[in-house]
Amino acid sequence: MSVMSIRIPDEKRKKLKAIASLEGKSMSSLVSDLIDDYVNEAMERLGEEHDLAEIMNVSEPSFSEWDNEEDEVYNDL
């Protein structure tokens, strides 16, 4: 499993954490559920003519921006 760090405004994080807590969810499970929903909806929009491997190959250049020394600390977790 990979670790992903994101930066969001404190107020937005507080609201998200409070809502997740009220629903008995962790922040990780809530974000994971939201990502699943987004991916499923995107795959439906893109249609069957695109498979996941093809999409990943097309988007590969954008991953280079995520490869930075600041996040290297998470690689060993």
C-alpha cells in the first residue's frame, strides 16, 4: 500500500475530519472511498475503449511532478 500526502487548508481538513468522525470513518477510509467513487465515475465517462493500462501510460508524464525529495521520507514506511 502506498502513502499519499496532500495539502489542504486547515479549515477544510477540520470539517472533513469532523464529518468522517460523525460517520464512524477514518480520514483514510473516507478519502479512499472518495477516490474509488471518482475512479469508477471516470472509467464510466471514458468508456470501454480505454483500459486502465492505456490510461496510466498516457498519464505517466504527470507522475514525474510527484517524484520529489520532500516525499522521499514516505518511501520507507
